[in-house]
Amino acid sequence: MSQAGPDAVANEDFVFASERFAVVLDGATDSGLPNGCAHGVAWLARRLGGQLAAVLIEQPDLPLREVLRQGIVGTRALHPGCDLDNPNSPASTVAMVRLSGGTLDCLALADSPVAVQTHDGELLLLDDDRTAHLPAYDRESVARLRNTDQGFWVAGTRPEAADRALTAAVPIARVRRFALVSDGVSRLVERYGWGWPQLLDTLEKQGPAAAIAAVREAERAAAPGTFKGKRHDDATAAFGLPDQGDAVQ
């Protein structure tokens, strides 16, 4: 499920899932600096999503980093008239899981985490938190650090971003449940005092709509200026139970 932020003109998140894979994308907010592209962030997230879906379907055993690389290359080909070397070109985070043989393959690039809980209660969190450790957060500094090893990486026009994605593989027999969320949902943990088990419980028992409703309630209750960044954001979550027919919500 995905919901635009209350103040948003368009939802810049994107989610899609099948019985075998799920992907959550969170378009990187336009900094307002010249980006050399005729397309917006929402356009990029949807086109990248389409390219990733095609690769996941057509090449089901391809390593996830290579899936992402091919998705970026395919998306570049959709807007060849734009300045694809501009570092501010539209881009997106990526969270991806795939059931492959006896494993759950996971990938995270930028701040859309993947959480996997095992049957024995262990929580495996794939969380690319490089954006939380930048030396400065003004738009010029963020632009300068974007897609650099001194800063953070996002999926847009640089295929080599795929090499910087975090990956993990968990035996399916160990997996009780899993979730992929944009930072508009993970803020329940990062800002508002929830734990990952609480978020996973909510997703399992009440569904993604309940988790997103909890985000909106927490955002409204928070005092202005309490946290850096946007008060409201697009919010997206996908949740899966491998023991129940590989169901993804």
C-alpha cells in the first residue's frame, strides 16, 4: 500500500509485488537545484519500477544487484534527451525482496529498509542509513554528496549505484515474516518510539493501512520542528508471510 503525504502534489513512492517478489521505491525529493531532466521524481520512480519488474520476471535468478543495475540502465534509455550526467537527476531509493529457491533475497539502497523476522524471533534489518550520517544537510551539500562514497547512493542514472546496495539472503525456512517500507513508514521506529516488532505486528494483524494511519497520527501530534526533514512524507509498506502461500500485502 502507498499513500501520498497530506501536503504532496503527487505520490513519489511506488510499490509493486507478486507472489515471488516485492519492491518499494521512494523518489528522492527534488532539491530545487537544476537537474537537466524534463521529468519529475514520480515519473522516475514509476519508470524504474517498471524496468525492475520486467527484469525480475524475465530473469528470475539474476542477482539483485544486477537486477537493479539493469533497471537503472533501462530507465536511462527512456529519457535519452535529458542530461543524464547531472548529479541532481531524479532518483529513488530501492527496497527489494525475492523468493528464489530456498532463500529470501533482499536488497536495500538508501533509506527504504527491509526487515525480516525469523521464527525464533531474530530481527534481520537491512537498513542503508548513509543519509543519516552526512556532514551537512543543506541542499548544496546533499547534492555534492549524492552518489559518492563520501555521502550516499540512490538509483537514478548511475548504474554503479547498484554496487553500493546492501544485500542479504535468508533461508526461507527461517523466515516468519518480512516487510519493505519507505522512510515515510520507518519513521514510526526512527522518530516516534515504535520498535520493529511492533511495526511488523501492526502490518501483520491490521495491514499496511493501519501502519500508515499510525504514521499520520504521530505526525499530527508531533510538535513542529521536533525532527529534521519533512513533517509529512509519502508512506509505503509491503508485508509478506512466506508460510501463507508467499502472500504479500
